[in-house]
Amino acid sequence: MLGVGMNDKWAGVEWESGTGEFDREATIESREPRKDRVPPNPPPKKVGKVDAKTISLIAVSDLIDCGSWKTAAVMRFYIDSANRLNGNCWPSEETVARKLGLRNTKVVSRANRWWRRYGYEVGDEVMPFLRLARRGRRRPDGTKESNAYHVGWLPLIAVVADQHWNPKLRAEALAILHTSVTHKAVNE
């Protein structure tokens, strides 16, 4: 019994070659996910009364026909899970399926493919609704990291700006879109 606990305690620990000393930095690097290596994709700043996450949720719920409530629920989950500061979203397919009450991860995989395949025109460029920012890697212990996703904030907001029936919401979406596209053009 004691041997089992001992093996678990030292699993994934990195040792310096030659000296056999504990290598703290290498151990931390191997254990921590690569979340800091994903480029930021924060939601656009709020211009009026409604923020970008809410407008994106409205686009998914009301305007985009993705063919299945499950596909829409997966995207709504990603929008809700996205970090407000850097926009990164790291849920595993298993987590998404469990939180949404889906029977298996194939539904989530299919939804991911749909959202990555389709997009909307912003300016002169068609941008996808979802991008794979970083593919999860295999850890030394054989487990897999979650993929990192970036929600396509601008195409979702553009859908609301072009198609929503409420003129006030369309104006809010257009203001966020205008500010974001102008800011993006200045930084390039």
C-alpha cells in the first residue's frame, strides 16, 4: 500500500541528468499547461450597455442556424467559458459534454467542426466563428491537455450588427465592431 502512494507522489517529477537532483523548473514546465503560450483573444471592449459576450450569445441563440440545439449549446458554453481578460477557453470535450448533459464527446467534436468550418464576413475577410488556438499535447504521463479555443468575437458580433431585429442592439453591435476593427487596423 505504501509503495502505491510513493509512486504517485513522484510521478511526473523531472530530475537533472548527471547529478540526480530535483529540477524544479523542468517539473513545473511539464506539469503546467501551456495556457500562457496561447496568443490572447479577448472579447472586444464594451462600448454601450451590452458587452461583446452577451452580443455573441445572442448571435448564437437567435440568429445562427447551426442545425442542432446541441451545436448551439457547445458554442454558448465556449462563450461563457472564455476568459474576459485574454479570451482563452480551455475546456476538454469531456467537460463540455458533462456540463451540457450530453451522452458522449462525439457531439462536441461535431459541434467544434461546424463552428470552425463556418464564419461570417467582417470587412473584406471571412472569419470563422471558432478557431483552434492550440492543440493539446500529450503529457509525459500519457494524459492529454485540453485544446485551446478562440471564440470568433468579431464574426458573431457582425451577425448581430447585420441581422438582428432590434435596432438598438444592432447599433450596439455595430459600435463594438467599428471600435474593434478600427483598433485592429491601427495595431497592424
